[in-house]
Amino acid sequence: PVMHTEGRMMFTMPSKYTRLESVPRPTNPDLAVREIPAFEAAVFPYSGYTNESDAQRKLAEFVKRLRPDHARRVLKNQSGRIQFAWNAFDPPSVPAAMRTNEICIWLGK
């Protein structure tokens, strides 16, 4: 998937890349390859075309659906906003009703 969070776009590398050193290096100097430590998240799938503002609306809806024990563990950034990402799985050519997206809400311990 393509993961979007706080104005950044991230790509998940295929499982054949078992070490960070084996990931191909970008040719654009504005891009970086880095490993993100494992984390826990509450994940909610949804369909349709999506963008940042749509993801924000979905976030508000999904936060209300969290179990109480998960709601207590939601992580917030320094400005008090919920830490989340939205994932898009399909190329633009896929019809809206068939597109798969996710909201990932970061959870603390």
C-alpha cells in the first residue's frame, strides 16, 4: 500500500527485502529509505476514492467505533492530534466501489 501520514507518503516494500540494506536506493535526493519500527494500530477498511480530507472524516467516524481499551491507547502528536495514517491499495484505474483503503490509528502500550 501507499501510506499517507502528516504530509508524507510512504511505501511498504515487498517481503523479499529482509534487510534495510537490500532495499533499492532512490535516485531522487529528496527521497529517503528508512525502517519504521513495528507498531500496533487499530485498522478500519473502507472503499472509494480517498484523499487527506476524506481520511480526516473517516478518522472521526472510526475513533467513535474503537473499543474502550483501544480508545485509551490512542497516540497523539505534540499538538494533540490523533496519530494516524491512511493507506491506499489500488491504482487510479480501479473503479471507486472496488478500491480498498484503510485508516490506521496508532495505539500505545
